[in-house]
Amino acid sequence: MTGMYGTRQWKRLRLAVLYEEAFVCGYCGERADRVDHVVPVRERPDLAYVRSNLKACCRTCNAKRAGARQKELVRIALEGRAPAVRRKW
């Protein structure tokens, strides 16, 4: 679903989120230049364009969140259990 980031729909939504949140990071308060998916697109592609799943953030916070999620997946894999799958009903 990473191809979505080049679409006109995503670009418009991204700018709308940044303007609505006054270009302020929702995590640390610094200047935001990115939009974060609170629930990652990889887990819930149906929430990719849902405004309530988006938050303005800075580059640092966006990278930290992505890194934290990756570490969680590695830890789960090492424990030998599957990550929780959120089902669409």
C-alpha cells in the first residue's frame, strides 16, 4: 500500500492534516512536516485515508514510531508467537 503516498488523494489529505494541526507535531510539539498513521497502513489498509487515523508529526517522531513498531515485530517473532491481527468485520 506504499504506492498510496504518491496519489493526489493522499497529497491533499496530508496537506489538510498539516494545516488543521497548524504544522505542530502531535507527539512532541515541534514543527511537523509529516503525517503519521496512528494505526499503520500495513496493519489496517482500510484506514489509510481515514482522518481520525492521521496525526501531524515531525521527522524525528515519525522515525521513532516506525522504529518502535519494527522492534516490537522482531520481539514477537523471537518469542515465537504471531502478532495480533486486527480483523475487518
